[in-house]
Amino acid sequence: MKKLVIIVFSLLFGYSVTANNLQISNLQFIPDNSALGYVHVQFDISWENSWRDTENWDAVWVFIKYNDGTGWQHAELNFNDGISDGHTAAIGSTINTSNDGRGVFIYKSLEASGTSSFNNIQLQWNYQNDGVASFDGMQIKVLGIEMVHVPEGSFWLGDGETTDIQGHFEEGVSGNPFQVNSEESIVLGGGGAGSLGNNNREGMTNNGDFVPSPYNTISIDDFSDTESQILPTEFPKGYNGFYCMKYELTQNQYVEFLNMLTSDQATTRFDPDPHSVDEPTVRYNITGTHPNLVTSTPHVTAMFVEYFDGAAYADWAGLRPMTELEFEKACRGTLSPVMGEYAWGTTNLNDTFQIISNEDAPNENITTGFNTTSGNGWYSFVNSIGAAVRAGIFAANPNNTGRETSGATYWGIMEMSGNCWERTVTVGRPEGRVFQGTHGDGELNTLGNATNTDWPGHSGVDGVDDIIGVGYRGAGFEFPTPVPLNMRISGRRLATAFYHIRYYDDTMRFVRTSNF
């Protein structure tokens, strides 16, 4: 008799009282078609704060890992025409399959808002393509990550800032925002009409000012008003549609990732005591021994995530890093820029000290200091705990009245101004401009590093070269002044800065091109 061990698994949060509460349950193994080498994996899925409207929708990126006794591996899902592909969608849902079989997006098929709940979804796993001959003792995990669709279309870079400039993008040397109208190559700098300028690098900060020299790479943009570079066609500029993680990477997601790696891989990707340059380890609650690591704050953003940790997670999950151009589109959407705006589209920023209730609990919230008429973001002026907060905390507040007070971007993406700095691929260095936006294949090398050769930092051997192809956007819960300026959509103070270190207010979020 064939024996299949199916593990019920909910990736983002496993609690019924959380704001988003992604649940994957009732997994079943539908008898396989051994002659054709495939099997259907059936499950129910639900998540809160879901929507579909005329512009965009949220979705869950679903992928499968299996363990045949030799370690966890990524399952190849059937793909052909990108529509049905042998999968069965529940009533009211759509399944959109990637063109490499790494996973599927599941979302509402009709315009609606509120909890998405779909039963008896079936995904076809082509197990023979993965070299699986028998299901005896097989373990399967179905994993999900909440995403938001950012559709194809033109958008603006830079906000026309005239005083608090941090390498802001501009059209030529005009000081005006630059419109992205395609994925064609772009001239960076040089001052010519139609080029993408950076205000002659004004306000960009050498990251050696903040971290001891063994841990940093000194870098600013290599283009200016008089020096030009070319941003290749292959570099993802944000014009094409993409899916972006709704929330920053959480501790629960990172723990599940670590526990499914080999011992050697997990050793590379996890430091039980990342404290290194006088930063606290408050709420860094990942403890235990691999492969049984646990976290007491699964809903809190994963801190101490360096770029190579994040890149490994993205590869393992079938996603990819986000570029700094995509970051601005994910925040601003299609609207005209507002000078000095934050991710929620206005210049209003709550500066009232905020008190947390139910600290470390899945329903952690803000009881004092939440502003019902201004933008809410988690940063040093309001931070009462010296650490990151749970994903989606402002949207979950009972006094939230909409986009601005929830801190949401135009598309409904959370915490892109404040909470934790996010690593993005920069246009300001050649090591970033070689990025072509390839997606992870679900597998890492033996040391636990991403294997995509176009991604920044890939050495062709172990992926841990010191690099200067990524930087920081969005700001975090602690940072030297001017903190609010760093939180602005177009702020590029550290857009090319790279710390090869696990720093306490650093994390990542990932994307996947929607044309796959």
C-alpha cells in the first residue's frame, strides 16, 4: 500500500485571530495516475483582508515541497497554457500557473472584498518529472505567501523634491519626475533629455558612515549629471506587471524555510546570536536546534535578514528580489507623484509615541498613539519597543479608516515606509544592472545560497561575494536622522549601500513577474 504523509501547513500565520490569517488545511492525496506520472494534491485555503477590484487583486502564491527521505525538494506543478493546466479551481477562484511549474497564484475570480475561502482546490503534481518513483513514506507540505498584483503600465520615478534630496530620480537634470513607459533600456545620467537622472547624487550617503568597515561596502551611484550608464532592457523596470509580497518576510516564514533546509544550508542561513554592531536582539525569537527551530513571535517581521538570506529564501520559494524601480511603483501606483510622499501617498506622518497591546501575541495591536487622520508608520519617533512589529499591524487597528491610516501603498501592500529596511536591486551599480529578473527554481546550492547567476552577489561558487548591487529602501524602526526622509517613497539615501551583515532592522520582501 502506498503511504503518503501530508502535513497540514499554514505559512504566514497559524492563528485564527490574526489580521490576514492565511490557512491551508484539509490536505488530501487524490489517487495518482501512475501511467502518466502525476497526482493531484487537494486542499482548502482561506485568508482575510482579501479583494479584487477593477485595478488589481491580492492572491496567494502556492507551492509544494516534498521529502522522500533524502531532504525537502521543490515539486513541479503541471504547466502548459497558464490557465487550467490540469488543476481544479474552487468556485469563485482563479488558478494562474507559472510557466516553470514552480507554483500557482490563487485569487478571487470576481470583484469582491473580504475573506477569501476556497475549498477542494486541486493542483496537479508531475512527480515523475521530479524523479519520484514511489510515495512510500513521502512527506508533502503545501505552502502559501500572500501577494498583491501590481499590473502592467506606466508610472513615475522621483517626486520632484527640491530641498530634502536623497539621490531622487528625475528626468534629465530637470528636477521633475521621470515616467517609465516601457521595459526598454534607459540612459542613466549624463544630463540628456529623456535620461534618468539622480539629482547629481545629492544626499546619497556612503554607508561606511554607519557600520564599521569590516561589514560594509562603500558605494554610491556610478552615474551623475555628467557620467552616464545604460540600464539594460532585461533589467525589471516595473512597467511589466508583477506580484509583490503583501507583507515583509515574517519570522514564521523564515523558521519554516530554515527547518526544510539541510543542516549545512541552515548553518549558513541562521545565526542564533546575530548581535554584532551594538544593535539589540529584542524580539529576535528564533530558538531551538535545526530542523526543529521555533519562534515565539511568528507574526512579527523577520529581522536580521541580510541580502544573501533573503535571496536564498526567494530562490527557495520560486520568487525573486525586487528592484528599486519596482519599489516605487509598488508604493505610488499610477498616480502623479506628491513631493515628499510616503508609501500611503501623502506627506502626513504620525509622530505620536505609540503603545503596543498584546505584545508578542498574534493579535498585537496599537492602543495608544494610533492616528485616525494621518499616515501611520513604525519608526524611531513612535517606536515604544525598540523592534519591529507584526505584519499588517496598522491595517488591523480597529480605528483604521483607509489607505493613509493603515500605511498601505496604492495597491494595498503593507509596511513599505518604516518597520524594517528592505533590500532592493539597485540601478546605481553595474553589479545590480546585470539583474534580469529570473525567478528562483526552488533549490539552493549545498551551502544554502541562491543559484540564479544574474542575481547580485552570485559568484558562481557559493554566492557570498561582497557586492554592491543591492541597497536599501523604505527605512526601518531605528536609524540615525533624518528618519522620516528615509521613509519617503523616492528617498535613495542608501539605494546603493550594502552591508554584508545581519543588521537588526533589515528584512526583505520578494516579487514575481506576472507574465511569468
